[in-house]
Amino acid sequence: MPELPEVETTVRGLARYLDGARLARVTLHRGDLRRPFPEGLVQNLTGAEVTGLGRRAKYGLIHTNRGQTMVFHLGMSGRWRIEPNEIGKHDHLVIETGSGHQFSLCDPRRFGSVDLIDTATLDLWPTFAALGPEPLGADFSPAHLKTALTGRSAAIKLMLLDQRIVAGLGNIYVCEALFRAGIDPRKAAGQVTRPALGRLVPAIKEVLAEAIEAGGSSLRDYAQPDGQLGYFSKRFDVYDRAGQPCTRCAAPIQRIVQGGRSTWSCAKCQK
């Protein structure tokens, strides 16, 4: 599933062409993805001008001058394609701009979603209202984590995946950040010390920033809108490296399962 860096990379790629553009034609090639496309999506977007793009957690945002924002989630296999050579059976939403550029939302597994929300009330949309702070924002701090995790017995790895604690983190970057911070992913969240949280928050911000700069991690179906592959996967310290030597101490990386998800870590470096 595309995580925060992949969505951020997607939004930045789309912004180069879409920001300020007029949406001349919007075409749906089916009625739904994970759930039905919003009623009136085509009518409300056709002729609208894009006033900006953004991201909230793992959702991309396309704002328009009609006071509405198209919110998209890429699901398991979704990605935007810029100037596709041809429209295929998995290109379910196609947008053409007045300057002739074409964009298609391709989602073979159809676990993604598209919503149309009034921009003025975007933060009150139930999906967004329940989210924690952005991990790259100033509100995400060791103090926030200490307050949110006090008394919690669940593993720190699972708490960081809870979108109510911090928005947008996924399995890849949590595993990598916990390694950088030297924290055992199995440790009870409420028992993680203040000094450890002081290492963890910068580690999360650092790994996300590096992944965005690298264009994300190209796993399975994900690619950038222009078709290029992200290369952060070449920098993984622990993720998907079970049995391989730790990049710090050479001990073998171990894999366990937490909450139905694989976790990779170094038993020697992470306490």
C-alpha cells in the first residue's frame, strides 16, 4: 500500500501539471472503487479550476475554485498516470485539462477511493477529524507522543500505526524509524522513555523526508505519476531484510508478526 512518502510524491508530481489548470473533461469508466464515486463528481469537476494540491495522512487533495476538494486514496494498488499512452481497463477515472494534459487514476484492485468534500469543512470530515497530527508537522513532538502513549500497554509499533496517534505512518517507515531510534518494536508504548521518544520523533521525520526525496519505495504496484520508480527501498535498514546482516552490528535481522503485520528489527540494536 502506498504510504505517506508515496502519496506526497504523487501529489507533487500531479501539482506540476494540475496546479492552476482548468479541468476540461472528467470521465468515469466505472461506478465505483472501494465504494461508489461521489454523485455529481463529473458535473462538479468539469470546468473547475485547480487552486492547489495537498496531502492529509495518506490522502491526496485536489482543491478547486468551486469550493470543493477531491480527496483520493490510492488503496493497495492505485496510482495516477500522467499522459498515459492508452487508457486501459484499470484506468477508472480520467481527467483532461484545458491545455491538453491527461491524467488517469489506475487501480487494478479497486481498494482506493475518491470523495468530493466542501473545502471549508475539510477538517471536519469524519475521516480527517479522527486523525492525529501530521508526522512532518510541528504538532508532532515527543511531548505529544508522551501524552498519547501514557498508560498504553500495546506495542509501540502498533501504536505508531494507529492513525489517531499520528496520521499517515505505515509499516515500512515505522519499522525503519524504530530501528534508527534504537527502540524494540515490541516494547509497551507507555514504557518508552522520554529520551527514547526524543530520538523517535526526529527519526520518523528524517526517514519520511529521505523517502520523499527518493520518490518513495517502489513495492509491487506503486510508481510515481510519471512512471518513474522510487528508490528508497535501496536504503532499507530492516524492512523486508529478514536473515540479512544488520547495517550497524551485522547481527541477523529478525521478522515477527504484530497485529497481523510483519515487523523487521535488530534484536541487538533495538532495546
